[in-house]
Amino acid sequence: MKAAVLERRGAEGVSWRDFPDPAPAPGESVLKVAAPSLNRVDLYMRDSGAGITHTLPQVMGVEAAGEIVEAEPGSGLKPGMKAILFSEAFCNKCRYCLAGDQPLCENVKIMGEHRHGGFAEYIAMPSRCFLPLPDDADLVAAGALMTGHLTAWRMLFGKKTLQPGESVLIVGIGGGVAVACLQLAKLVGAGLRHLVQRRQDRARDRARRQRRRQLSQRPGFERDPADEQWRRRYGDRQRGRSELG
């Protein structure tokens, strides 16, 4: 297969080349990758990787969506099924896994960090890390879903569950995780006012548009005068700070 392989640190250390097809271990299935996405940790692994146990050469990529081509018998997965990968190969035995908090697994092996990743034509992962998708799922969109939205989900619901009507502070709205926070907060009906902080006007304007769409869908919505008061009080104190209203 072809894969983006990290041979040494730095941009010049990555090459798209032939690499052995994955050989699934017991309990694993194989995904034919349709779409991975680029995350900051991929650049960190390329340029440093300090603190993450791994060996080179290594296939990069912490995220991928695609179609199952080899399914572990009895796993419930089937060849031809669309799926997205949970990037953390968790042990399912430690105290965190048994408590349902798999992202904190004491023995975790993350694709693209501790084991071969999704910047390849094929990837093998434990079958429990495959999340089936509908037949009509957009795999390109799904390829950018897991890392950002899982991080956002844990921020909003991991320790204290965000409730409808509660307010949300989102910092850096131009980033993928922040946009995911906005989308998830919208789904649960949280907060009529969000404060975002971002230097680029384009990112700020995109957040405003999303917020206006959210508000316009509320029956009988009327602009809260407090929004304007907030803008007058805080809006000019720091460049890039504004309310979504």
C-alpha cells in the first residue's frame, strides 16, 4: 500500500511511499481509508514527538474514515460497511476503561502516535475502535469528525454535563475544536450568548453567522438588550473580542 511515512524529524522526513499492508492482530479489523484529516498532533509528531513512546519509521495520521475490508469474525462488523475510527486503541481492562472513560486508558496506543496511523490506504485497529456509519455517510466529512468533536464533547460533557440554557465561553473560535464546541452547544440548546476571542475577522464572522442561525431558529426570539450592553462594555477592550449576537 501507499502511506505517509515519518522516517525522521522535520518536513523533509515524511514521504509518500510503499509500505507493508497492515496485518491485523487478533481482535482487529482493517479499514480502507477514504479520508483522513490533519491535526496539530500530526505536526507535533513530525517535528518532535517528545513524550510519546514510538519508533520510526511510522505511518502518520491520528484520524481516518473509510470502508471496512477485513472484519473480525463475531465483531458485528462487515466488509463494505462505512466506518470512522476511534483513534485510541484502549485496553478495555484498566480502571478507566472499566469506568467507561476510555480516552484515559492507562495502556492506550493512539494511531499515528504510538502505532501506525491513518495517512495510508489501509489501517488495522481493534474492532472495538470501529464506529459504523450510515450507508449514505459523507466519508470526507466523517474523516474530520472524531478528533475535534470528541475533544469538544469531553470539554462540554466529560466532567460536568452542559445543560440547556447554560452559557458557554468559547476561546479561539476559528479552530476546529472550538467550532465543534459551538455545534455541540447548539445541539443541546445551551447559552443565548457566547463570547469568542479570535484575532482574525473571518473566523469571528463565521462564528457570528453560526450564532445568528441558531438564534433565528428559536420561535419568538427577540434580541436581548444585554447583548448590546456587553458589546459596549467589553467589545473594544481587546482586539478580536466580541459577542455572537
